[in-house]
Amino acid sequence: MAKTTTAKDLVNSKVVQKYIANIDKDAQAAMDTVNANLKYSGLKYYSNKLVSDYKADESRLDKAWGNFNLAWNKVVFGKAKDSKELIKTYSKYVLALEILEQQNVKHSALVGANLAMIAAAFMKFAIAFFQEINKRCAQLEKDLAQLKALAEKAKREIKEAQVQVALNLIITGASMCLGPVGWTARIGVAVGGIAVHTIIDASLGPSSGSALGTINTASGETLGVAKKLSPGAQKLMGGVSAVITLKMDFDEVGQAEKILKEIQALSGRTLREYVFLMKLADKDGKKVAKLNQGLQAAGKMVRSNAGKFSSSKKKREELIKEFKSWK
């Protein structure tokens, strides 16, 4: 440490000049990084708080830098009596820079992983997919329940053997379909309550697993929908085939024709919708899963890079020793 005893010695010290030049260079670099990160196209998906806090950290550094420069200029022009104000303003300058550099690492990690845009693309497609699935499942549950009730009613009223066999197949098929449809209807419900900014905020904090974890679970479940629906489809298909091919040539046909035709129409429509749901879940479910892979990878990248902050605080505070040498 250079031994300084006067303000002039401090001003002329090469060591002091180097420290100040270095921290000023770092401060400018930090503010330039903020400006670059704030130009990110995905910024529109950030929470207001995340952006306002970042801007506030930049403003805090700008103010601390200005206050230090004022204090230093007083020393340069011989207007400072001691180093108290210089030390105070410089300490705040170092702290403000440290905070902004930490924020820069986090925000640069978000930009580098393109998390906001990836999350927005996932949520746009996934929400539409889950809403469509939920809507179709809700209608299917009603149709399947109605079909089962009609078949059970017809079974009580019509004793013809071939009709009984066909109705049993319908009842079994509808029963087997109701469970998987009910399960499918609940897939992705939790995802609907997640906003893009929630994913972004969570990726920077200790709760990173919450939003991405919920999404990952729902996305994984979409891959199992078609498999869960398939057994019921086979049974329902057999029942529909048996009912549609019934010949109305038995003794009870008069009173049974109306309900059987109703069952034929409803069973055919229900089967078509059920098969469409399977195909939709298979095709778009795979896309949801693929988009989720990209989202999870981006989230992992953010968490990894956001923690790569290296502090220079202790090194910068070495300058305070120089300031203290002037009493």
C-alpha cells in the first residue's frame, strides 16, 4: 500500500488512479449489460417487479457512482477536509456495483437461454391443447354416462338375446372409457394457472422446481393418454358395431326401436369423438412433450448460469485502505 498523507498524494497515487479506473470501467460495463438485457425480445413476458427491480439496481449504481465522483472531485480540488465522505460514497459505490453485477449474471442467463420466448411458445400451445382436451373430455363424460344409462334401461326392457349381448358390450365399453376420460380431463389443469412470468421468476429463485415441475408432470402425462384410452376404445368399438348391426326383426322391436336407434346414434357419435380424442392426445401430446423438453433444458441452463457470479468486492475494497491513509 502506498503511504499517503495528503489529499495531493492521494490524487497523484498511481495505485489509487488504477483502482478508480478499474471500478469505473466495471461500472460502465455493468450498465451496458443492463441496456443490452433490457432489449431482449422476451422482456415483455417478464413480471413488472423483475424489470423494475433490475432498473432500480441500475439507477442505484448510477447514483452511487455520481456521488463518489462528487466526493472524489472535492479531494481533487482541495475542498475535502478528510476521507470520511470519500470512504462512505465509495463503499456504497462498490456495493451497488456488486448488486448490479449479480443481477446481470441472472438476467444474462435468462437471455442466453431464451427462457421467456421458449416458455411463451410452450404455454401458448400447451394451454390451447389442455383446454381442448378438457372441453372434449367433459362432453365425452356426459355422452358416455348417457350412453351407459340408455343401454342399461334398454337392457331391462328388451330381453332378446342378441340385443342383450350388444347392450352388454356397450355398457362394458362405456364403463371402461369413463375412467380414462375422467383422468384425461384433469391433465394440465394446474398448468392453466401458470403464467410465463411465473416460470421466469421461479427459475431465478429457490422455487425453480415448482412451475417447471408442474409443467413437466403434466407434459409427461400427455404421453400416456392414448395408451390409457386405447383399451376402452376397443371395447366401445365392439359394442357400437354390435348395436349398429342389430336387425330389428324380434318380437319387441316395436317398443324397442326408438331407444335402440337413440343408442345407435349416440354410440356412433361417442365412438367417433373418443377416437378423435385419442388421435389428438397422441399427436399434440407429443408436441407438448417436445416443447417441454426445450423448456426444461432452458430452465436448467438458467439455473446453472445464474449461479456463476464471481465477486470482486474484496479486491475493490482494497482502495479504502488507500483512502484511510489520508487522515
